Amino acid sequence: MKLSRVALLAVAAAVCGVGLWALQRRGDYGFGDNDSESNVKAEFYWSRMAYHSNMASYGAYGRRGFWGFAAWSRDYPKADRQFLIAMHRLTRIDGRPTEQVVTLDNDDIFNYPWIYAVQVEDWSFTPAEAKRLREYLLKGGFLMVDDFHGTEDWENFMNGMREVLPNRPVEDLQSGDEIFHTLYDVDNKMQIPGEQYVWTGRTYEKDGYQPKYRAIRDDKGRIIVAICHNMHLGDAWEWADDPNYPETFASMAFRVGLDFIIYGMTH
Amino acid sequence: MFQFLFKYPSPVFTKGRFELLGTWPVWLLLALIAVAAGGLALLVRWRLRNAAPNLRHWRAWAIWGAQSALVALILLLLWQPAMTVAELSSQQNIIAVVVDDSRSMAIADSSGKTREAAALEALEGGVLAGLKKRFQTRVYRFGGGLAQIDNPQGIAPTEPATHIGDSLKKLATDTADLPVGAVLLLSDGAENTAGLGGTGIGLDALQALRNRRLPVHTIGFGKVEPAHDVEVQDVSVEPRATANARVATTISLTEHGYAGQKATLTVRNGDTLIAQREITLAPEGRIQTESLFFPVGAAGAKSLTFGLEPLPGEENLNNNAVTRPILVSDAKRKILYVEGEPRWQYKFIRRAEEDDPTVQLVSMLRTSENKVYRQGISDPNELAEGFPVRPEELFGFAGIIIGSVQADYFTPLEQELLREYVDQRGGGILFLGGDASLSDGGWAGSSLSNLLPTFLPAGNHNFHRDPATVELTPDGVDSPITRLLDDPVKNAERWRKLTYLADYEDPGAPKPGATVLVEMHAEGRRMPFLITQRYGHGRTAIVASGGTWRWQMSEALGDPSHDLFWQQLLRWLVAESPGQVTASMPARLLMDDGQVQISAEVRNTQFQPSADAQVSAHIVGPGGVNTMVDLTPSADTPGLYQADWTAERPGAYLAEVTANSATDVADPLGSDVLTFQREDGVAENFHTAQNRRLLEQLAEETGGRYWKSTDLKNLPRDISYSEAGISVRSTKELWDMPVVFLLLLGLPLVEWLLRRKWGVI
């Protein structure tokens, strides 16, 4: 090899090295560096968990699934953003105006200690994903699940949950539990229906006649998974601006959601 | 030889006073010497210039010097020089012979004999007989105390202690009405109270000897340095600790014969090993200081043993370890955490403290503009009205954390209360970085800016939600707050590898006296991350970030770094915050002496000195000791109560000091617990080498002399030069000293030889 080629290679290596060094020095570690609303840096990020669905195209987080959309993205992003508007008005939480989608296929989820998942009767995990979600919860992360109804959905939800936390019992939350008293005292809980209530008049879906507020706790009794079964808070947030959707349900959904967030940020 | 040249023994010159017996004034002598020297200088200059113009200057001055010295000597002799010295009158004085019979005198390092045998042999070999020719003698033995004996034959090295100072003081007192002319001390000097750098002889003992002008002549026995030994010199450890804390200790040691070898430091609770660390021994005789962290374990009064594992061939294994009493308390210390907005830092600090049974974290979090969410409260009314505005409410907390809260959230009254909380009450305040913290929260312009350990930067945009990495400073390497791993090198490396912070806030430059324990790197800048300082009676600190929660979420599951750091930091914050009753004593370890003074500072609920309390100590100890002792108020210091007590038996003692209101005995002001320990005979195992420095210093400061045990021939004669007892002053004329004649002959001879050599005759 001629000396000029060696020199050329050395210069190229040096340029690459300096470039890499500069990137590391100026790297944004995933926070983004432009001024768009989605890149606003904040304390709290409304984090919606995208998961593999056993009823969608397996192996992808794409939005198209069994009925034309992926299960995790139900009500996305309107429900998220309307909730964030309420959160900004009613609390001192410094939250980003837009939602953040997080997945279980990388460690980025650990930057978001509060996550929200819907239609969890459809979720499924690889062993690595289940392990990551388990570690996330045991380290101090908080998961709120919503929008699944009836006996069959519950069983499907628990199939996934047992992969994550195999031996943790699920308990029914009582009115006196701290999670209903962090910001608002939510004593008279009702079943919060989805938007289908507007045209069916029913508060339930499938055989989920009774609202179930449930939870899974860690070893110290702190709630790490808050479960809204037989309800659809996401729809209540999403359709809160619909004059046909009852304000009572929407208000209750906001109160419960805010209580859950404050709980997740304090326990 | 000295006496051959100078006619008299050396004490005549060292202890006597020089005088001129001639009647002519001294100034005339000096004037004549000056005139003669000046005249000779002129003569030398004039004569030698003509006789030897090439003679170098220094040679001319040498000749002048020899001539001038001769003239000065002759003039001095004309004024009749003499020494006046005090001498003990023959057979009218007593020489006190004091022989050490402590256990260390049984060490056989004096030519194969024990030190005691060598001492007796020296006495019997002529010293005692020589003394008896001129004086009466009294023989004493001493160890822990002093006792007169008929003769030295019955002395055996069995005493468990060596108290030289106390024994000499007692000797001076007991013989106050006797004509004692001097003291002869035969000892290895292994005084038990001799610590690092101290002589071990108390000032009161020295003063008692000086008052009587009693010279102490000392004879040293034993090797000055052992051949093969490792000795623990001192152990520094806090006498109180919180349950399950990691406690730092500093162990000082010396070695002889093992330089560069490996040794193992250990901490044991009874037979249970609770910590160990391998060290490399420092060069011969040098004091080596090593730090060691150990888990103090569950609550209770403990006696921990700190030491070194025995090395092969050690001469003395009894000086490898020492014990220290430690009181481990699981009493909860309350910390008030004020947070201005929901944020992850708050959650994860609370979670870390939930694992610490010694801290109760009471928090108030502003969730919305007009709502405060309280956690950790003892009853529903606690903090119901918001931030405490009365001293008796706020001062009940041992520490305060102020999170992302703007300065003007606190009223001027509350700000003044916070200042008094640190300055007067002695509490600790920790400020956290955040969106509304430090400079961004307007703290730079507040009345509390002087509480902060840094000069806050200008502006209010110093908080950034950008990553920052951290690194220990040299101070941080040594701090128990930042100790995540026992090994200092691995600990520093652990900090470097901690995942990045979620955010940071520029805290500005540290103030003089503040200590930066951790630095952070962000955007190419280096800033303090953890800064501490003392302020008044308390302490303040800054953690310049709200994003340490990533250490919990992004490190491996089970990694203790986040929780350990916060637990250690908050324990530091409250560790020295006093309660309403603070008990203390000068020393927790009583060596061969059970006298102890128990003191208690008592304050009311506003932490003002309480001068009218009823204070008592309930003491329990070995052998069924169970007694109540009342503490009496100090006449000088309001709120201070004291009592003297004696621990008669060796063993561990526990004293609970309780203060009640004088007006209502059912109203307890508070209580505090002390542990202390009496050890008999243990100190004698340490510092067993001959403490020649102590013996020399004792002799020097009393006008005596240190004698080697192999050269005692002149001792009976030299000991007679003393001003104590019955003495007479004698005058020794100096004109006929052989050295004078030698000079009178030698100086002209030297001059003549020099002239001859340099060719100027």
C-alpha cells in the first residue's frame, strides 16, 4: 500500500473519530433538538405504550391491525392531548403538550416512569419485552391500563400480565385507597363508558357490567399497575368536547386520570 | 575527659550560674577587649601590608583572631571567672528512687533480661550504693499508683497500668515536708495516656515538681523500637450511629519490620466479622492512617473491635486491636420535604427513604395552585395549615428539603424561621435543583441566599432539561455521603459510570468554606453537583439537579446507587441535628480510671436553653450497676447540666439522660442516651516500646537528665547538683581549669605556626 493511501485512510479515520466525538459531545440523548411541540422538554411525558398485538400484524407496532388499526393506538392521539390540556389547567405538573409513544423493544421506556396502555386484552410480549416491563415496574415505573371489557378480555389481559408479573395478585381497589385521594377525592366511582354510550345508552360493553378498579402492588404495597376494567376512560377524554357525551363521565375520567398520575409521581 | 579539661563535672556548667568575682566593672572588661582587638587589627593591617603585601585577607584575619582571643582570655582571667552552683548537702537529703513495676516492664528486650530485671540490676550494681554514700534513699514502686517499699527486691512487673505523671505528682505531694533532693525514675516510659504527639505527663504533675524544684533523673529500659510489630495507635469513629448505616472509621497504625507487606484491617462485633480491607503497610515507624467503612447493623449499644489481623512473627499481638463503644439508634428523625410541583425526583427520594427505618420523610407537595398533598404525616393535623410558622413546629424536624419551590413561596417570617432553623437550632437544609429552584426560583435575591453554599449565578434560566454526567471530587472520594462502594477507587469509578442525570441546574461557584463532593459535566461545562457547608450550628447543601431518578430507573434492577446515595445524604443532613436534650462526656473510653463527667444541654421546644429543668441520668452497667444520678445546673452556662460519677467496675455502661420541666415533672423535655466503657489493663498492651522521648522531656523540663541504663557511673555524683531539698551554693573558680592553660599555650603556638606556614614571620 502506498504511503499516500495510508495517509488518506488515517485522515479519514481521524475525521470520523472527531465527528463521532463531536456527536457524542453534542448528542441530545434522544430528547430532540428542534423547537416543535413534540420536542419540548418537560418533567412529565404522557407515555402511551405500543405493544405487539396478538390480533394485529404480529411483529410490528404499525397502526393497521385486525380491524384496521392497532390495538395500542385506540383514541390516539386526541385522548392523550385532551387529557394533557386538562392536566395543565388543573395541576402544577410540567408536562409536554403532546404524547410520547413508548415501546418495550428498547430501554427508552425507562425515561418515562408513567405509561398508559389501552385494549390490553390484545397485548402480547416476547420474553425480553416481558422482562423489560417487569423491571420497569419493579424499579418504580407505573402502568395504567384502560379500555377492556368483560370476562374474555380480562383473561387475555391476565395472560400477558402473568408473563410480566407471574406471582403478583390482583386486588380490587377500595374507595379509601390513597390512589383515589391524591388530587381529588373520588369516592363515588361510576362506570365510565366509551363513546358508544352516545348511541347505545349502555355504560357497559361485552359482559363487563360492573366497573372494576383494580391494582397490582409491589412488595411495599405501592400500586404499580392501576387497572380500569369494564371502562373506557380514554374515550371519555377523547369525547369530552362532544356535547352528546355526558359531562359527568368526562369529569370523572379526568379526576381519576389525574389522581392516577399524581399517585404515580408520588409513590 | 570533660572533667579532665574543665576540672568540674558537666552539671556545674549546665546547672550553675557564671559569675565574675573581680571587683572591676564588667563594662571595663568589654571595653578593654574591644580596644585590644581594634588595636591589634590596626597593627596587623599596618605591619602585614609592609611585611607580606600579598597575604590574603582571610589569613590576616586569622592571625588577628588568634591574637585577639589570647588577649581576651588574659583579660577575662583578670576578672576572676567562676561558676556558682547549688549542691545537695551530704547525708541531709533524700533521693526518691521510683521503679516502674507495670506489666510492660516484664518484656524481655534488655539484653535477654526483662526490663524490670535490668532496672533492679542497675540499682543493685552500684547506683543505689553510690546514692547511699551521700544521701538517704527512699524506694517507691509505681504502676497505676505509687507505693513506698523497703527495698527494690520485692518489685515484680504485674501492675496493669503505667501512670507516670500521676505517680510523680503524688510523690511530690506526699513528700512535701521531706528534704527530697531529686527523683530517680527507672522506667520504660510506656505511659498509658501518651497519645499521638503528646508527652503523656500532665501539666499539673510537672507544675507540682517545678514548685519544689525537684529534678527527675530518668533511666530508660527496653528497646526504643520493636523489631517486628504492628500497633493500632488510634481509632476515630463516631460514638453514635443510626441503625443499618454505613459508618466511616479512621484507623491509625504503625509498624516495624513489615514495611511494604500486606495486612488486613478488620471490624468485629464480638466474634462476627463485619468489615475488612487489605492495606499495604507504610514505611518503618511512620504513622499510617487508613479509612474503613462498615455496616453498623441493628440498633443497640455495641462494643466494636477495630484492628489488624496478626502478622507472622509479631512480638506483641495484644496491641493489634482496640474496642470502641458505639450506640446504634433506630430513633426516627423527621425530615420535612417541601416540593413545589409534582416531579419524579420527589417520588424517587420518597421511595429511597421508605427503605430507611431511621428517617421519617414528611412531605408537602403542591399538586395544584391551591392544593397541597401531604405524605408521611404522623397525624391528620400535621402540616394541615401549610408550612410551619411557629418555631416549636418547625424545629421539631431534624432536616428540611426544599425542592422546586420559589423563594417567595415562603413569607419573610418563614424565611427568617428557616435561617434560625439552621443557625440557632442546628438543623440541616438541602436545596434541590429544579425549574423553580435556586437562581431560577429567585433565591439569589432572597434573605436566605447566605444560607446557600454557593454564590448563585445571575439570571433565571440556569435550569436545563439536558443530560449531565457526574464525577467525584477528591473530597467526595473521602466522604461517607458518596460512598457507594467500599473501595475508594472502585467507588470513584462507579460514580463516573452512573447513568446521566435527567436535568441539571448551574448552582454557581462554591462559597469559601463550602465543600464540593461531586461535580457534573454538561454541555462541555463542569459545575458543582453536590455542595455542602456548615452554617451556624447547622449545615446546608445543594444537589443541583432534579434528575437523579434516572439512577434508579436506568441502572440495572437492584442497583442500590440511587437509594444509597439519598439515604446517606439525608442521614448526613440530620445526623448532627441536636434534640432538645444532648448528653455528652469528655471520653467514651475510660482507661483504668472510672471517673466521668456527664453533661447535658437542655433546650425548650423553641430550642432556647432551658435553665430550670430537672435532669437525671439513669446508669446501668456491669455487675448489676443500676443507679440514678441527678445533674445540677452549671453556674456559667444556661441550659447546661453536669454530674460527676465513677464507674467502679470495668465493662460497658449505658446512661439515659432525661430532662423534665421543673414546673411539670410529667412534661418530658426529652432524653438522650450515652454509652461508655471502662477498660482496665488494656492500655498497658500499647506503646510498649521504651518511650525515650517522654523520659527525655520529663528530665529536661524538671532540670534532671536522661540516663542510658548502660552508663550510670556518674549518676550518684551528678544527681547532687540540685536546688531542691537542703542545698548549699558553692563557687567554683575557673582560672585554674586545664583547658585555660592549654589555650594560653595553644593560641600563640597556633599563631606562630600559621605565620611560619604563610611566610610572614
